[in-house]
Amino acid sequence: MDDPVLVTGATGRQGGAAARALLAAGTPVRALVRDPGTAAARALADAGATLVTGDLDDPASVTAAARGARGVFSVQMPDLDDLLGDRELRHADAIAAAVREAGVAQVVHTSVSGVGELGHPGAVDAAVWGEHMAHYWRSKAAAEEALAGAGARWVTRLRPSGFMENFVPWSMYLAGGDAPRLLLALDPDLVHPFVAVADIGAAAAAAFADPDRFDGVALDLVGERLSYRQAAAALTEAWDVPFTLTEGPEQARAEGLVEAFVQSHAFLDAHPRAAGPERAREFGLDPVGFAAWARTVGRPQTLRRPSAR
């Protein structure tokens, strides 16, 4: 247990949360970074992580970083500039190969809530939702399987719901201007699950601390289920500024929501997720609720969308 855990995506949201939670628990962290000179990388080093330079596009560098690690925290992101590309699965394969070749004993992989149902071939109708949406879910499922089949003794799949941090500026949810307004094309009264990023890190640290208990577990991570209208009310109270929201896709389009998000919001409405926080609590986790998270974060200095230049 004194050997380090290799954290991929360490300068990102989920990897950063995992690194911080592991360090807080006294677990040595080896953070995979492309550039150790960035502010985010230096902050990890200052917190006690050992930086190792590598790139998921360079599998040999990932394998080198994994040697001597007792576990790997695995996270990948799709290429938003190439929605039909293979970057996510390619990166998952690179981590899986590193786990296999370096003999890593434990993998904690983070994916997305709903992948168990929507990641199967044919589960998402490309004729209705577009090939890119079907590809997104298939890629998530394939990445999970790549890591699960990498030969590690213990494997845990974390499946976080929508990030509460997506409400913090700059946010895809916020319209332009000084007044905070949620730009939504979905039903504002339909309930959705949300989780704080810190709770993803806490779940990862718990899994690395107790491999046997978390082995084979696919764990949806949810702090609270609530509607966007309820979220706006909670932000209004916590940040002492009145939030409003758009009502329906036409208004959202008119106020600047790009078509890709209009479509993704319609997909969320059509595929509601039933996961709640109860499952995480069965494993001793205590994910934060939305209002408490908003109070902890505090009101941002600005709620204005940056101007395009």
C-alpha cells in the first residue's frame, strides 16, 4: 500500500480530484502530465504528487509511468473537434496496455452514468440522435471494457452523473450578459442526477484504500437528483443573485445555445437516468447535495460569459 497510484488526467477535473483525495488520504500519487511546467502540474507537485511526463498518445510513456505503481486511475475524454474520432478508445487502450505490461494490480476507471444501458450496440438510435451520439456511448462502453480486461486483479468502474461544476462560470449553461441565466433546451422541471467532482475523487480514493470491497463494482455517482429549475433556485439562494432560465429549445436557440447542445439536451430529456445517491452511500461515501455544494463553492467573482475574440 506504500506504492504509488498513477493518476492519468491529473491536471483535469476528475484526475485532479482523484489526485487530491489520494494525497489527503496519505496515498503516494504519481501524476501523469504532458507538461510539468504548467500551473496545474506545479500545484500538484506542491501538494505532494510526483510528476511523471507522459502522453496518452505515446503508449510507451504511459507504460514507463505505470511501472512500480500499485494502481492506475483511468480517465479519458472524447475529442470535441472530432466527434466520430477514436481518441477516447485509443487512450483507454494505451492505459490498458500499460496496466498489462507493468503488472499493475488495480484499476479505477471513471466513465459516465448511463453507460451500462446506453453503451450497447443499437441502444442509441443514430437515425434519431446522430451517429456522433451513438459513437459517444459506444466509446464510453468500449473504454470501460478495455480497462476491465487489462489484467488487473481489482477493477472498479465509477460512473459519475452530470457535474455540479458545470454551473460555475465559464459554463455552457450560462447565457451571455451580466445577469445569470441558464441557457437550456430541455424540460427545466425534469429531474436529473448531479455530482460534485470532489466526490468522484473521494470515491476513487476509497476504492484504492479498499480494493477487495470495490472490486467488480460499477458505481453510479450522484450527489442529488433535482431539476434545473430547482438548481437555479438553489444557486439564487446560495450565491445571492437571481438566476433565470430559458423555457424550451426555441428560446434557447434564440439566445445562443449551439445546436449540438440543443440536441444533447433533447437526448437527456428522452433518456432520464434513475440513479441516486443511495448506491454510493452503501459503500460508505457521502456525496454532497447541490445546495451544500453551491454554498461551499461560493459566488463566483463574475457570472458573465467571456466575449469571443
